[in-house]
Amino acid sequence: MASTTDNSKVFVIGTRKSQLAMAQAYIVRDELQQKFPDCEFKIEAMSTTGDRILDVALSKIGEKSLFTKELELALDDGRVDFVVHSFKDLPTVLDPSMAIGAIMKRESPYDALVLAERTDKKYTLDTLPKGAVVGTSSLRRTAQIMRRRPDLEIRSVRGNIHTRLSKLDDPENGLDALVLAAAGLIRVGLGPRINQTLNGVMLHAVSQGALGIECRANDTRVLNLLKSIDDEATHIVCNAERAMMRKLEGGCTVPIGVHTSLEGETLTLDGLVASLDGKQVAEFKDQIKLDLTSSLETKEQVAAQLGTQVAEALLKAGADVILKELNSEKKD
């Protein structure tokens, strides 16, 4: 359906209402405004299912597209022209009527350890005292923390970044630390709260730190606009990660971790699937060569091939058993 905006120089950007989502929408708006000073970019904010249900763990809500469905409905009926997503929230298989118009340059993809204001800042994830309480809303983070530090207590903490930090800093909640995405903290100006960036300690989420901009697949006006802010390197690495997740049929509620690097023509992908207690882990690392002179579409296909290869190796290494157990636990 066509946009409700008749003026070809006016664009409506859809986003969630959280402070982080708004900050990300402003990043996109400002980048586009700089490139297209004659255009007007309006922001339309809305709540999603994942925003409204805060007293239940994400893994137990039992619905896909928790943070994207309402935004995609607004896109489909023409209330907005394109939508800014934390790319990790976007399902790996889109409705055929939708397309990824751009993936912006990735911020830090890593997780970060944030200590309570009263907690001694000398601590890292490996040196936190036995029995320390760490908050996270992610099963992937939980599994990897339990694998590394089974003596810590993990507590589910949800809400926007400021809400979670308030819970952390309130002594009555008994939290010693949180593990959050570094990119989110940086984007809302809270980078100084990061006590430790967990690069080399934990594998991050698929597409973490990247902004995916979704639009209608037949909207050439918007597609041409968004091409200007697309980052090729981020496109390639995220394509590898999302292909791996797609093959594993996992989502944000499954403990799947990745780390991808693109150095010259070499694309390397490290993938992991873990049980919730961190005791069962399948991990595999592989790489592939890219022809840097080829088209982005060809590079994406090669990246997807790598992601599929890593996923197949993970399944052979025991990920199939772990995923079956996780799925049976969800049904129970």
C-alpha cells in the first residue's frame, strides 16, 4: 500500500517508543537529513508486544516478532514509510512484501558488564564474588555466564536500559551487575557505565549492534533513499550471522551466539549453541574468501553460504540435540 504521505519529499520513520529505539531513529533521521537536506523526516513512535509485557521473560511469551509486528503492520498499511529496528530483533525470514532497505554501520556488537554503583569497580565477570547476582533478559547471555561462572546467580531483569539500571542501582533489588548490549548503552550516552566489554568472553547475538531499516519491497522511492546509508561490510557480516540462525531455526529466545570478522577478503564466523545451564555447548568456527570486486548481492550469497556451513557443522556437533531439548522445554 502506498504511504499516506503524498509529498514525495516527506518520509515517516517508524520506531518503538523506548529511549534506545528513539535514539536509533534519530541516528537514521540525522544521517538521512544530512544527505537529503530538501526532504523532511518525521518520526512515528509506537509500542510493541515486547514493550508492553514486561513481567514475563521473553522466552516464555511464546510469540515471534515481539518487537517488530506492530511496526510492520504500520509499514504495511502505509502509516510509515520505513522502520528502524535493532537488527537483532528482526526475524531472519521477512514477509515477501517487506525488504531490508539498509543496514547501517555496526556499533560495538559485544555484550557489556555493568556494575551496580555500590559494587567495587575492580570486578570483571571472571572475578565477581561467588554468589554475586547478575541480571539479564537474554537466554544466550545466561547460558554463557553459567558456562563460565556456574557459581553466580542469574536473575531475569527486563525493561528499557534506564529502568534496568535503576533496578541495578537500588540496593533493595540485590543485584550486583547487569549484562547488556554495549551498543545500546553507547547510543543513549551511557557508555561510561560499561565496566567490561565482553569481547573474547562471550559470543554476542546475531546482528547485535546493527540497525536494520525495513521498508516495503515495492517502494522504489524509499529503497533508493535508503541505499545512501547502507554499510556494505555490516551487510555482509550480518548476512552470514542471519543465515546461520535461519538454518538453526533459532530466534532471540534461543541461546545462539556468534562472532564475525571481515578482514580483507576473509570472512570468519564463530558460532555457538548452548543449553540454558551452559553445560552443553556446540561451537564451530569457519571462514570463506570473498571476491571484493563482485557485487554486494554476490558477496551476500557467499556470506550466507558461510553461515549455512557453520550452522550445519553446529548441528553435527550436537546443536540439534540442544535445540530439541530447548523446544521440548518450551512446550512443557
